[in-house]
Amino acid sequence: PHGRNAHWILSPECTSCLACVERCPQQDALKYGLSSKGKQLPAAVIPLLIVGVFAGGILIAKATGHWETSISALEYFHLIQRSHQIH
């Protein structure tokens, strides 16, 4: 609300859709950034950051040998068939 001095909002419900920034009646009252003192991030940067972090995690896992499993395809198939038995 107008008149409050909030530094940042941290909420698990936030999906970074920027609807709150677009719909806020007070011009420049809300900004989306990586820190409370940083510049506002352009809307196009947010999905690029999300995809970049996801892709980076996959690349790091592959480079360090943590992406592939040691289970054979046949063993995996049998585990899936018996998954209802796992508690």
C-alpha cells in the first residue's frame, strides 16, 4: 500500500509473473530485482535466468558425472513395475 516503506517482499507464492508490478496503481512503487538496492530487472531477463539456472545445473551434473545412473534400463523397468510396493 501507498505510504509504506517495505524494502522487499519474499513470498513462496511469488512465481515471478510480474503481475503485481504491472497492476500497481503507484508508478515505480514496485520493482523486481535480485536485491533491494539493485536495478530493476527487465521482464524478459527473468525467464532467461530461470532457464539458465536450470540448464546450468544440468550441465554441471553432466560434467561431474552425477547425471547418469548406474542402474541398467532393465533394472529401472523392474523398479517401476514394483513401485506400488514401495512405502
